[in-house]
Amino acid sequence: MAMNYNSKDEVDGGPPCAPGGTAKTPRPDNTAFKQQRLPAWQPILTAGTVLPTFFIIGLIFIPIGIGIFVTSNNIREIEGNVFMYYALSNFYQNHRRYVKSRDDSQLNGDSSALLNPSKECEPYRRNEDKPIAPCGAIANSMFNDTLELFLMGNDSYPTPITLKKKSIAWWTDKNVKFRNPPGEESLEERFKGTTKPVNWLNPVYMLDSDPDNNGFINEDFIVWMRTAALPNFRKLYRLIERKSDLHPTLPAGRYYLNITYNYPVHSFDGRKRMILSTISWMGGKNPFLGIAYIAIGSISFFLGVVLLVINHKYRNSSNTADITI
Amino acid sequence: MSCILRQLLTLSSFPQCAGEENWVDSRTIYVGHREPPPGTEAYIPQRYPDNRIVSSKYTFWNFIPKNLFEQFRRIANFYFLIIFLVQLIIDTPTSPVTSGLPLFFVITVTAIKQGYEDWLRHKADNAMNQCPVHFIQHGKLVRKQSRKLRVGDIVMVKENETFPCDLIFLSSSRGDGTCHVTTASLDGESSHKTHHAVQDTKGFHTEEEIEGLHATVECEQPQPDLYKFVGRINVYNDLNDPVVRPLGSENLLLRGATLKNTEKIFGVAIYTGMETKMALNYQSKSQKRSAVEKSMNVFLIVYLCILISKALINTVLKYVWQSEPFRDEPWYNQKTESERQRNLFLRAFTDFLAFMVLFNYIIPVSMYVTVEMQKFLGSYFITWDEDMFDEDTGEGPLVNTSDLNEELGQVEYVFTDKTGTLTENNMEFKECCIEGHVYVPHVVCNGQVVPDSSGIDMIDSSPGVSSREREELFFRALCLCHTVQVKDDDNMDGPRMSPDSGKSCVYISSSPDEVALVEGVQRGLAVTRIQYCADQGGFRNCPHFFFRFELLEILSFDSVRRRMSVIVKSATGEIYLFCKGADSSIFPRVIEGKVDQIRSRVERNAVEGLRTLCVAYKRLIPEEYEGICKLLQATKVALQDREKKLAEAYEQIEKDLILLGATAVEDRLQEKAADTIEALQKAGIKVWVLTGDKMETAAATCYACKLFRRNTQLLELTTKKIEEQSLHDVLFELSKTVLRCSGSLTRDNFSGLSADMQDYGLIIDGAALSLIMKPREDGSSSNYRELFLEICRNCSAVLCCRMAPLQKAQIVKLIKLSKEHPITLAIGDGANDVSMILEAHVGHPPWASVIGKEGRQAARNSDYAIPKFKHLKKMLLVHGHFYYIRISELVQYFFYKNVCFIFPQFLYQFFCGFSQQTLYDTAYLTLYNISFTSLPILLYSLMEQHVSIDTLKRDPSLYRDIAKNALLRWRVFIYWTFLGLFDALVFFFGAYFMFENTTVTNNGQIFGNWTFGMLVFTVMVFTVTLKLALDTHYWTWINHFVIWGSLLFYIVFSLLWGGIIWPFLNYQRMYYVFIQMLSSGPAWLAVVLLVTVSLLPDVLKKVLCRQLWPTATERVQAKNQCLSVEQSTIFMLSQTSSSLSF
């Protein structure tokens, strides 16, 4: 039949604003990018390529794991510096209401924030019409037990162990993030117009006798202010420095721990602990990492063997199959 | 009143006013605003809009509110807005910035894009509205801006100007009152169409004369159908009796068309501005949703459910946990007074909302942006593709909708037109058969002439004297019965030049068949000029015979009648009717002639794939002609149902014909059409050919293009068969044949092409189809349809011949709505395909179009346009495949990475007393999706090539691997989600065991909750990025740059973010957290360990699946790499074995 069209068939309503519709498209550029022919590396994850990786992972991870595990287990021996921690359990330092209840500007020494703390600090923002310094729930609930360690000598006269209270907080926190309010006067003057947190015994400028460890830059305070990730946590309390290479830091013997008990934990079903630990290059004792490395290394090695077997079997059967395809 | 209402409605940019006729059914226009003489009917004056075109959506004032409204109508944007508002109102764990910033970003970018597009539209509108127009005022020519044009103004348009509004053609500078028009600026159609001036006004050639015209035009109210116009003009002469003339679409000059070959014309404006047919037809393309987008939305709903259930679980647990007062409010963490006072339910609800906000990132706002960017940018690869650029025509592919890119990889049915799509639409006159004698021209081909062509040879016995006359009549008929125009000047852009006879002349017609015929006749019979003057007063000149014919009437072609006729008067005063058309429409109307001989010849030619036409004539006695004249005149004046009446009149006139003969025209296949169809079939796509051609012609073409192969068993569902048996029996028999096979041999998708399988091809014709589609009296129509669909489903190829345009649409609709909802693609090149294509349009399947000779009308409205049919192969098999795998990975990966992101947050709630404490800092919450993990996946989704382009082209069956949305099935989705969950568990508990009751630094200092979150986050960013790296099969330098770059960016950002006390922040919680973490050896070890553990299962799964159950794609990948991999494996294995023995 005739594919004959009436002329009217070809009148078309295009969008009224597109008069340039007939312009011929220019010839596209012959560039590798536009033609999707950029040179490329085309890796494929086949058993062949992955097998060695599995073995390599196995071979690398297992020794690492063993190394970590051994290091971690050696930590018990009290050599080198000894670190004294206190630990709280069932204490939700990571509760949202708690985490945000602080004013970093105030802690950074901002004068206006000192006298007018952030609203986030409610209900620990003001007390009797005076701004609280440091404000907020975190500061208010600062751990205030005092731990003292004594070595019980032969003469049963206890020798106090020197507990160093410096460099227990991050250097940057102590020197940059936390700052006392500016001024030349005494710390008490600088905190004038503020009041102590409700639960505190002393105001913030009486945390320590050392002016370099007082006020907001008190390291115990800074340590407390770094909120823990989990409800069971430990915090660094003191350092026991090794005096000489000849003697162990804490020689074997009977020790006496004197706790000035201020901090209530029973109400929330909490526990307090004191931990003495040495530290290796990888921190405190933690078997997890070592075990995990060994486990993953072994699994990977095992998988490598399994894949090898499968690959071998498959190869035999598929070589014939490949021909039929 | 009603009129104003209508204007308001049409102006509100929804031009499809369905019931427009109901308001005011006609309008009356005073030509030149001159009142008709008193005593004539009084008309109610109507108000018309001015000639301003408004295509822009916004104005300066309403842009912000309107655009915001439009944007927030999208469900995702609205969701994020709600989250943002919740964050603003209640005390939530994350600051409103975290969701506000991304939302703001998305909204702004979209608004800028839309604003820019609208600004362009404004500019185009202004250019259009301000271009000068000449019109006549008080007998003088006046220039005015186009937008000031009013209905009733008389406009003068010069050559090469476009018409400023819809005009009734009053007169032209050409003596015969015609003008030529091209719609090139509308649809790229460069051929010239002839329009006719109103008979009674065509004498008014000057401004002064026009001024003296006294007339009114009555016409229907504007309606969008471009092909329909009915009206009436009353011309008041000095005698008071007005002359009434009918107006049809041949008198109407549409806005947007350009005047050609005519010095100037005068016309009266009848539709202006937004009421022009062009404006009424302008519709902003509705957004189509692809299958991927639909699955994406389903996944979103799943995630929304997960989100809500997470929030619910946490809320409930929170209150269970808090039932002990020391937990709700321990001494160290007291509530404020107002918090205590709050109502329990309100508190619980607030908590629920807060959890929702905390977890809302699981539905990422950035996914929408990334998907849109991917689609928009990705579509450039189609237009840039050099392989799809056609040198001959200088055309490249067009992408009109980028929303459906990935749908190209999902096509199950291709509906293709035959003429112009499968074939060149480049006609060649092959032979003619007159009275049973066959004549073959030597070498005649339109466009090309071989010099030694001399004439038409007869191949059988020389005709007797009696048939001499018939022969003469036959060629006369061919010379006269057509709509071909002659173009003299040789700088025409028309393609058909015939350089003989000293003077070049070009034939222009909307139908290539006609050109081929006329050229064939010209070549053979040395007809040097065929002058066609298309009005009643015109003459047809046939110089070879030196006869002049007066053209009396044209009964123009339409696709329903499938024939056309002319009535001419010879110099001797005899009146003839010549009719030319499809054999099926001619034979029933023939009463005389060698029907059987011609029919057998026609059928033989059809089997060879030639296009045949039959020619018949009848001699009219003057009385008959008078009757015809009256009949036509009466129908032409009718204002209502004119089309129908006209069709009836034609039916009455074209009967009792005498058959003269038949012609055969060859239409060659497009290059590589067969190759393309074969590839598509191998790819598991069912190809249907829908054509108006005869069954034999179409079947021959189908064999030629390998749609049917030699071993294909053809099933016929044709009128002939149905005449023998009832439709019922035929259908059941066919289905039995088909199902017997598929019953005994379960039809496997993957071995569907194996040689032992019986291939079925179905041929159905239009009449049979309409029987199937026709609802039965008892209302059980669906029965036949189901049966028919069942048969179709089991046929690898289907040919539908003798299709009316509307039936093409019906077929597409039938398949589209069948119960599997297959993705259909319709491809065609001409106006007769538009209805099929529009049908395919509605149900969101994409349809492509071939830019063909029949103009680019289809190209403009299509979703995709390609220059040649062969390009469909690359379009679907390569581009479609790539787009699909890219976007499916994009979608799955986005959900995966957000599960990884949010699930640790969920777990953390169990350790922080369900207090909605966030694990990550605000900055990280905000930037995770925006910058840390956004670019690698975007680049992946633009660049990924899991197999090379050549492989995809070489091996079409790979297309089956992704059929039926394979990469977005539930199984895959659940795998990704569980992978995300597993990874999240690894991140969280890895960090948990690291931090539990120990210190991880070498100076004994303790890390806090932010370091904990930082560790989780770092592991996560590395895992998620490396997971993508593992999935990437195509590493260009860009991929390297983006993947490693974004990891580096994360580190640099973290160093910076934690390295400074940021003065504008009221908290400094991240200060030095990242750097402190890096200073700890175990943290490094943990990152390495956890990333390895997270990636291990995915790698294992990939390797095992590839090894044990490889897909076709994976086999091909392996084969491609076979050599190199094999070598390296052997090398590696020998290495490992040596290390093992050690």
C-alpha cells in the first residue's frame, strides 16, 4: 500500500519556545572519555586473584595477632610506669542529656560565657542567681573520691607512694581547650561572680594548690570532662613513675589503699574500682585485638585453602564446560 | 462569562481542554475588525487573548513560592522538610543543620536549575513576542510587536517569515492563490506543503484591496488537534448576499510554520497567543518513572518501615529501661523542672520523633540528587557516541528524557514500524503491470540516475491495440493522481534532483512512493515536467502526450481509506476519476479489468517485498460530476462532523472503478537491519513489526531482516484463516500448537535460541486483531485477549500487518498491560507511528525513534531518537546495559552505605540509656552523604563498564543477565541490606571491644565517646569506599582519583576539623579527637582489622558465586581475562605453595 501522508500529517506542535530544533547535531568528539574508552585497569575478583590475598592476609594477620596478644598479656608485670585508674560502672556519662550539659566556651575561659553559661547546662546553670562555674551536669558530678596508696613496709609503717597528678589529661585539652578566665589577679578574683557546682565541696579555684593545676585546667577535672563512650568506663587517676631502672615501680609487698569516700554510686547501682596497670606501646591490657587478629588471620587462611580446593575442582569440571559454551 | 473562564483555563498552561467545545462552540471573527453590514446575524462579541506566548512557568514574583511548592510536592523532599521542622521544634539529638543543610543544598540547586531553564524560556518567549509583524491598518502596512496582534487583524507575512499566529489564508502573491509552507522550525520537516487561499479572497493582492474586504469568519473554538479545522467564511460583496465558503485545514496557516517560495501572503488572525494550535499542543513532558525508580521507591518504603520500627523499638525500650527511677534521673544527671512536668505521652512522642530524627539518615536525601545527576550526566554518553552518529545525514542520537536511561537495559518488547525504520524509505520504481502485462524500467532509482536508462521495456508479449488505450490511461493516472510538487529552483534543500532534460527540477512530496512513481514514469516516458497546480482552476500538464488536464477535485489520501483520487478534465472535455491505493482498498471497488491477473502479479510482487499500489479509473459523465461537486461542496461547508461526512462522500464517489494496473516499488532494507534484529532476538527481546503493508510484502521484509528464519514455523492469524474457521477455533488451535511445544520442553529463557527449539513466528492482520480486541456480547472479551497474549508470549517474532495507526497503539497497550507488565519500546519514524508511540508513552516504557526521511516529528516527541535502526543495537545492548547496571549499583549501594551509617547509631542507643545520643559529630553526620562517600559512587555510576563495549556488542545474550530488573530483585536488595547490617555490627562491636575497660594509648590516657564514634566512622568510610572499589571493574584514572581522593579528603577534613578551636561553634567536642586517635597504635590496627573483616564476606560471596554459579556475564569476563589471569594464578599458586611448604 502507499505510505502516503497528507501534508497535514506532518504539522507538529513542538514547544513554542524551541525554534532551534532543527539544528543538526554536531559530530561528537572522538575523545576517549566521550566514547567511554578511557584506558582502564579492569580487575576481576576471581578465585585466582583472591586466593593469594587470603593467604597473605592469613600470613600477615596471625603474626600480628600473636604479637599483640603477647604484648597485651605481658602488661601485668609491674614494670615501667604504673597507671592508676578509677573505674565506674553503670554510670551513663554518654547519656545525651549529660553529654551536652557543658559549656565549652566557659571552659575555654570566655568571660561572657563564664557569667552567662549556655542554656545546655540546665538545670546546672545557675544557683541562687549566680552562674555556676563550671556549669553543667558533667562538671557537677565530678568524681571526688581521693585515693592514696601506701606500701606496708616490714616495720608496718606505711610509706606513701608518690602519685603524680599531671599529664593524665590530653595535652591539647590542658593547654588549648581548657583555659582559666583571663586576668592577672588571683584565680579566685577571676572566678568572681560565679558559684561552685551544687555537688562540689570546694569552688573550682580551690581544686588544687598548684596554680598550674587549678581552676578549669585541673587535670582531674579535664579527665572527667572527657565523657566516656560506654556506661562502664575507667579514667586515669594518677601516674606512679618509675624512679630507677634497678627497682620495680611497685615492688612486691603489701599495699594499703586509702579511699576518702565522697562519691555515691549505690543509688544507681554502680560500682567503683581502682586499677593499677602498666602500659605497652599499644595501651593497656586488651586481649580483644590480638585474638581478633589471630582469628581473622586463621579464617582467612582457612578460606584460602577452601577456595583453593574449590578452584581446583571447578577448574577440572569447568574446563570441559567451557568448551561447550 | 463562559468565555473568560475558558481563557483563564487555557492560560493556566494546561492546554488540553477536553471539553472545550462545551463552552463556546464557535467564534466569529470580523476580518480586519470591520463590522458586517447591518441586517446580518448579530454576534456576541467575544474577548480573545493577545498574541503573547507564555511557555515559562514562573514569573519574577511567584518563582520562590511556586517553585518551593512544586519541589516539596516530591515525597522525598517533603519527608526531609518534615524532619527538618521536627528538628527545629523539638529538642533533638542532631542539630537542624544536619538535615537542613543538605535539604537546602538540594532545593537550591534544583531551584537554580529550574530558574535558569525558566529564564531561557522567558527569553525565548520575549524574542517571540517582540518580533515585528506587519499588519494592515486603514489600508496601510504597520509594523508592530507580535504580542500586540489581536484576533481579526489582517497580517502580512513575507517569504521566509514564520507565521505569528494561526491565520486564515486570504490571498497570496502567487497568482493561483497558493503558498508553500515548511514546518522546519516546528518539526524539522523541510518538505513544502501547499496551502490554499480562500477562493473568494485570493484576488485581493494589495493592502488597499484587502482593506476593502468585508467578511466574517466563523470557526470552531481553538482545539489542539493540528489536523482538524473547520470553519466558514462569509464574504460580503456589494450585493448583499454573502458568499459562504468552507474553510479547512488547507486554508489554515499554523503558527510556527514558515512561508516559502511565496513573496507574501495576507491572512487574518483567528487564534492568537496561547490559543494557537501550536501552543495548545505544547505540553510539558510528564515525568516518567522507570522500573528502577519504582523499585527504589519500594525500597524506600521498606527503609521507612525499618526507620519507624527502629524508632518505635527504641522508644519502647527507653521507657522500659527508665522504669527504674535511678536510671531515668540519677543524681548526676537531673532533668530540668520543665522536663519533669511534661506529660508522659507527650514525652514519649517527642522521644519517638527524636529517634526518627536520629535515624532519618537511613533515607538519604543525597540519593535523589545523585540519581538525577547520574541520569542527566549519563545521558550525554549517548549523544556523544560516535558510533551512533550517522555520517550521511549528519545526525546524532538525541536524548529527550534522561529519566528512562536504565530502562533501555530492560526492554522486553520492541515494536517497530517497517517503512522508514527497518527499511530505507528510499523508494525505487521496480515495475508496473498494466492489464496483466509487466513493464520494467531499466535503471530507475529516485535520486540516482544511471545514464543509459532509456525507457520501460516490456517483458512479456506486446500488448494488443485495445490495451494501448489502457496503457495510456495508466500512465496518465500515474502522472495525474498524486500530490507531488515540482520545484524549479535548484538551490532547494530537497534531496531529489533529476538533472536531466537540461533543467533541474525537484519533486517534493510527503510520500516517497509517489516520488518514485512519478520519477519512474518520467524516466520511462520522458515526461519532462509534471506541473501540478493544486486548485480547482489549476492544470495538470502531461507534455509527453501534450495533453492538458484541468484538475477538478482531489480526494486526498488518508490512512483509513488507503487510497486517493483525482478528478480531472481533459482538453477534450472528458472527465476522469483516477484512483490509486492499496490493493485491498481498490479491488473491492473495481467492476471491470483484469482483476485476477493483476491480483496475482500484485501478490507475487508483495512476496518479494515490494510495495504495491493499484491504479483504477472511471469516466464520469458531466451529470455525475455535477452530483459529485455538489456532494463535496455540501460536506466541505459543514461545520460539524465534516471528516465523517467527507469520508462518506468519498466512499460514494470512489466506486465502480475500472482497474488499470498495479505498480511495484522497492524499499530497501536499512543497512544492518537484519544484524540488529538478530542481536535483539539473541538478547531475549521480542521484536514485533507493525506495519500497514500487505502481509506478503511485510513477511518478505521480515525474512529479509531475519525476523523470521528458515526454521521459524509461521502461525497465521489472518482474515483469510478466520473466514475458514471461527476465530475461536483458530485461536485455540494456535495456542495448542504453541503450548504443546512449551509444555513438553519447558521453555528455558537461556536456551530459548538453541537450534532444537521450534521457533514460532506469528502473523496477524488488522482485521483479525480488531476481532480479538472487540469485546464480545457476553462481556468475556478478555478471554480471547488472554489466549492471544499466551500465543504471542511463545512466539519469538510477531508480524502485524495491515495495521491502522490506531491498531498499532492497541497492540502496544495490550502487551504493556499484560500481567507481567513488560517494558516495551516502540520505534518508528513517521506520523503514522505516533499513535503507537504515544500509547507506549503512557505506561512509561521508553520509545525510541529513528530519525528518518519522514521527518523528525517523531524524533522531537520521542524519549530517544537515533539516526538509523542499526543504532538500536548499541543503544540497548551497550548503553542500556551499562545504565542499568550502573544505576542499580547506585541504588543498592546508597542503601547499603546508609545502613552502615545508621545501624551503629541504633546499636549505640543500647549503651547510652536510649538517650538518642549520637555516635558521630554533627559535621560528620552532615558530610557523610554529601562529601565523604558521594563522589565515588557518582563516578562509578557514570563510568562503570563491567564488560567492555565490544563484548556487549559481540554477545547480545548478556542482555538476558539483567532482564526483568535482575539486579534490583528482593534477593539482591536483602543481600545488600544484610551486608550493611553485618558491616555495621563489625564497626560497632569492633570499636566496643577496643574501648571496653581499657586504654588504647601508650601514655595511659583515656579516650571518650567522640573518639569511639570517630573510630567507627573512620572504619565505616574506609569500608564503604573500598567496597565500591571492589565492585568497580573499570578503573580509569578518574576512578582512582575520586576513590583515593575522597578517602584523602576525609582524612584532611578530619585533621582540620579537629585541629582548630572553631570560634563559631559553641562546642569543641571534636578538638584533637581524630589526631589523638591516630596517635594510638591499636586504633590503626583496629581500622585495618575491621575494614578487612567487613569486606571479607562480600569478597568471599563474589568469588564463590563466580566460581560455582557464574552468570553469562561473569563467564565472559573470565574468558576475556583468561589468559592473563591464568598465567598470574599459576604464578601466584606456585608462590603460595612454595611458601606453604616452607
